[in-house]
Amino acid sequence: MKINLKFSCMGMLMAMYTTASIAQNPISPMGVYIADPSGRVMNDGKLYVYGSLDTVPDAYCSNRYHVLSSKDACQWTLHRNAFEWEETMYAPDAFQKGKTCYLYYDTPDGKEYVVTGKSPTGPFDDATLIACDHQIDPCILMDDDGQAYYFWGQFSSLGAKMTPDLKNIDPATVHKGVVTEENHWFHEGSWVTKRGKYYYYVFADISRDKRPTCLGYAMATSPFGPYEYKGVIIDNNGCDPAVWNNHGSIVQHGDKWYVLYHRSTHNSVSMRKACIERIFFNEDGTIDEVEMTTQGAGAPLDAMEKIDAARCCWRSGNCRIQGMEGRKDREELACIRHSDTAAWKYLEFGQGANKVTLCFKSTMKGYVKVHIDSQHGPVVGTIDIPKEDKWTEASASIKTTQGVHAVWLEFCCPEAGESDFMELDYLSFQK
């Protein structure tokens, strides 16, 4: 079934504009919320990330896709409006064969589609409805022998061989229950790849706290399994008070392997942002669990530079990352209450810093403790926070800190009770 697409001139023009990001998490630029990241290395050697686009709190996805690209997994370029559809689209995947790029996606009613283009960033056209069971979250596997496979589903996944044109499946090859919630903690978000003799099935994993905040994985020696559950690669629990799900992929770029995942913001199940971390394999092929970081695929951040509060990789209590009022391209750590904490991992202090500066707004007086290495690690300094209704800076001396450390801020204002008392724009350290 072919479906004609109409592109506006504005949509075509917007797709040509790019915006560079810097080497740290999230890789989604501020003000842009890309979730469900699918990582693909295309023919030009660049790593491309395809994902859902969240635009409204507490509503998953939208009817557009942006694409991210990078030569080094550190510096990212945003390609806006690579594809637009008449209704909401859920998590996509993409693949390039020869000179043709294939973009796979699904809609809330579970229908699966594929569109094609000549560039990894679009434009895409010539939509084809894939004749298969209605489900969500498509993934493509191209095996060593050139046979392509299609995986999709929620709670219990399906897999099938694809036809040579990569636009449909062979119905005689459909396998149901490739991985399941009962046997593998599978919730949704299929991603299948191969490394050496093993096939890796990565998915949103519901094994912790009865929420799919983890990316878990299972291993097999054939595309349809049987798959054996092996554990968690990364857990995004702690990124936001309302975080519900995770969804991502693992990908090799150069000689390194990465996990792509998302974090929630805005005290919402949506407004999610794509992130990246290095992963490492053991001799038996298993993957060590990794933590969420601020540095992402790059080196630890320079502690002497301004570090956006919205780059925190973990927080507790009521505080959350959200857009800054009046600034579409800025985000802040907002709704901070007494005893909330936030972490940035990892910072390079070099030969030493002995001063810290925060940029904040506050509704009452308080103070902030600076911990290093862990949430309850040594306190190297305390910053007094005056009542200030506009953005301002406050500084304090800290114990000289050298080398690489995680930094935790503990926000204190006992008289605030359960009320918000502070917003944070950035932090930095000085010598």
C-alpha cells in the first residue's frame, strides 16, 4: 500500500538548518526533547540518532522527527524536521542500504510504516504500510548474510524476516514471543543487534520498581532466539520525579560501543531527552551496567567552566529540569525544596579549585552544601543563599579539590517546608 505525502516548502527548508551541541549529556539541545533514541552508523561513517519528538508535557511523541548526527559521538548536530506525518508517530528506527535510507515508524493505532529517502536526514517520502500485526516500536536487524529482520511489539515481542526491498515482512516467518514480560522483563522498545556470535535484544526493562526505567538485554545465538535475559545496561530512575519509561539502543561507532537512552524532565512522563554513555563487554559477551553521567561519551567536564544546572544526571526530591521562563533555548533546575539533591558526573578540577559559584533565584534564604564523590560524600564547602527574585550569583570558598570528582549539591532551607524555594541556572568552580 502506497501513501502520498505532501511536504510544505517551510518543512523542506527547516530540514536544512542544523544546530551544534556540545560534548555532554543530554545530547538533545536545550529546548528540544528527543526520546527513544535509535543509533545508526550510516554510509558516511557518522552516527545518526532517530527518535520520537516530545513537545507537550505528559503527552508522548508528536507528528515530527528531528535527527541528530555526530562524527565522534561527542559533538552533535540537530537536523530539524527530517520527517513529518499527519498524525502522532512513536519510536522510529532507520537503516541505509546502498544509496537508499529507510525510516520505520508506527502510529498510536499500532500500524507500521516505512518511508525512504536519499539522505539519512531526509527528506523522506513514498510511505508504505507494512502488513503485520499492529504493535509498536519497530527495529531492523541486518544479519551478516544480508538477510534483514524486523522486530516490534509490547509486552511480548514479534520478529520476522523482511522482504528484499526492506518494505515488508515475510508472514510465513513471523515468530511471536521472541522476548516477553514474563520471561525477560520485556515491556517495549525492541532493539536487536549482533556482536560476534551473539545477538543482543535490548528493550525497556520492567524488572525494577515495576516501571520500565531500565534498558535491559537478553542474548542468543540466532535472531529469533531463544534469548536468555542477562540484566540491566542502564537505569534512568532518578532523572525526574515522574519518570516512567526508558527506551534506547546500543551501537558501535569506531572501536567504541555506546548505549543511547533517554531521561524525562518537567516532572512528566514525557519531555524526554536523548543521552549517551560508553558501554563495555566482558569476555563472555555480557555487558556491565553503567550509570547516568553528565559527561556522556566525552571526557569529564572542566569544573572551571560554567556547567548548566540542567545537565545534572541525577536528582532526588521535588526538583526537576524544565524550561526557563521566557527562554526557549535555556533550561534550569527548578522547583527546588529543602533536602533536595542533584548530581553532576564527572568534573575535572585539574590542579585544584578552592571556590564555587552558583547562579540562582530564591524566594527565601537558605544554603547549599557541596559534596564530592557521592551523595553523602565529604562536604567541601557551603554557600549561603540570600533571598533574591532575579538571577544572581553567590560564591563561597571550598576545600581545595583536585582531579576528577562527581559533585552533589544538597539544597537546604528548613523554613521552606514543602514549598519550592530556589531555582538554579549554572554552577562553576574557580581557583
